Amino acid sequence: MPTKKRTNNSLSRREFLKLGAVAGGSAVLAACAPGGGGGTGADLPDLTSGESIPLDDLIAAAKTEGQLTTIALPHDWANYGEIISTFKAKYGLTINELNPDAGSADELEAIRANKDSKGPQAPDVIDIGVAHTETAMKDGLVAKYKVATWDSIPDDAKNADGYWWGEYYGVLVFEVVKPDIAESPKDWEDLLKPEYKGKVAMAGDVLKSNQAVQTVLAAGLSRSGGDITKAAEAGLQFWKEMYESGNFIPVIADQGRIAQRETLIVMEWDYLALANRDALAGNPELEIIVPATGVLAGPYAGGISAYAPHPYAARLWWEFVMSDEGQNLYLKGYAHPIRFNDMAKRGVIPQDMLAKLPPAEAYEKAFFPTIQQLTETKTYITENWRRVVYGE
């Protein structure tokens, strides 16, 4: 996957997911512009209810618009290239792709800047970090809509009124170099075993990378038995023990260090770890393990501009992306579809895809903290990291 550019003070897509922003239902509801940009003519489906529009009616309405404008969808991120090409071939619409390197804040600014314009710089749909959904709703930038598969999206990964929903996510996993590590750890507490001395590293600095912050939080979530109110302190104590035992080496693991076998056990988002596994192609061999407890998730959220120039095409896009077909296309890029559990239970995920992933049941325990919980735990962990872990 590419590294997206930082624009002004916004976070790139890769940076955001590495920072581990996670979903929740704590966003503040706000009144959004009705109808999502128009299209309330007598012969066209109603846009104001927010309910799913029958697919045949939606396709017909979208074809009258003929076009969709997207933003921040690089083709080699989460398999968006194939998602876009499949959508175009399926429905015969033109797609105007704006700034693939935009960050989430840039996407919202594009709506603000073009809300009085129906021109080519006005996005119809957005794909943003979940932490940005509160701003999107508070500023009235998104329209409500519940896709046909709404009920199979986890409740803690969507806004109850339909203003945003999770699309895909990652969970923190153990990335283990084989055969150097003979017996792989299965859970966080296993990392304290003496045979792992000098072998465990994070993929970031806790004071700079929220991916690393979330690694601390995930360990604490495991140790506290899933109690998020105790997880930050428990995580600090866990990593204090890891440091004192010599198991934790405070270097930043990356693909190069993994390839050189300098860091033999690394915690990363699964889509990054799986991509490393493919890139290294057995040199060295990597085993990717979802821990038994403390499974922490971080998703991206979809939404429709409240000022969308092509409101029916926007809704058709999301019906496709959130369908089984669209969700499986995410999975081809190792971005875990938000509807994964439902699809796995119904047996609609191709076996060749499942074979490349950790067991499906491991993801059923994924925990999605609220935005408030994320903010509070990040502050506590970063402010106390060096004092607790290193005794400074």
C-alpha cells in the first residue's frame, strides 16, 4: 500500500490507520442538510428518509446523473483500483477521482469549499478516519443513508441514524519470524516468556505513533479482562514488565529490520503485517497471529456528502461497496471488511481469501473503543510512558 501525503495538518490514510483510530458510537449528532444534495423530483426516489432505496430504482436514478465524484481513493490502497473499475463496469457510470493523496480533513474541507457548487471539485462520497466523523456530523457535511446491508454492520461501527458507517478495519496482530521463533506467542501474556528475551518490538515510538499507543492499550485490554477503564494503566504495567525482563527492545520495527531478523516478534495492524508477509515472500517466513484476547480494531468510515452533486450515484456506490461483492474486494487488499463476521458465517468469502488470513473466529472478539475512550487512553499512555516503563 502507498504512503499518502500529509496535507497541512491532516493525517494521511496510512498514518491514520497506523495511529489506530477506532470506531465508536459517541459522535455528537447534528442536523445535516436534507436529502444529500437534491434529487427530490417526483419521478426520482426520495432522499430524505435515509432508508435504503431499492436497487433497480437507485440504478435508474444514478444513470440519469451519469457520474460519481470520489476523493482520497488511491488505486493500490485497500484494492480501491479494482473496486472502482468493477463499479464502473457494473453500472456504466463515469468516475471523477479527486486527489487520491488527500487526508480525511482534506475530504471534509472539499465538501465545505464546494457546498455551493455542483462542479467537478465537489465530492459525492468520502472515506474518512472514524475520528473525523464527529466533525463531519457537527458541521452538517454528511447525509444519512442506510444501505441494504445495514443490519449486518456492527452497531459499534456505525452511526445509529445512518450518517456514517465502518467500511473496513485492521486489528493489531503478532508478526512472528519463522523458524527463528520456534513456538509462537498466542496471547499478550505469552510475550513475557523468557524465550522471547530481546525479540519483541513495536512498529513505532509510543510518544510519536498512535499505532504504538494502541499496542500498549491492546496489551492492557487483555490484562484487564477487557475493562477499557483499566486498560491504559494495565498496558503501561505490562510493558514495564516487558522492558524489565529484557523481552522488549525499544527499536522501531519495520520491514527492513524484520527482513534482517533484527526484530523477531512485532505488533502491527494486520493489513500491514499481511502485506509484509507477501512482500518478503518467505525470506523470512512470517506467521501472523491474532491474539486470543485484547483484539483491538481500527476502521475507516464511509459517508455521503450532504451537498453531493450526484446523490443517487453516491448511494449506489455505497450499496456496491457495502455489498458482499464490494466487501470481498476490500479483503483482496487485506483491508478487513466491516461485515466480515456476517459474511464468514454465511460462507460467502472465497476460500482462497480465507486461506491467506488468520482464522475468521479470531476477529469476532475485535473491540472498537469510542472516540472518547481513544482520546483519554492515548493521553494517559503518552504522558506516563517514560515514567512508568523506563522509570524516568
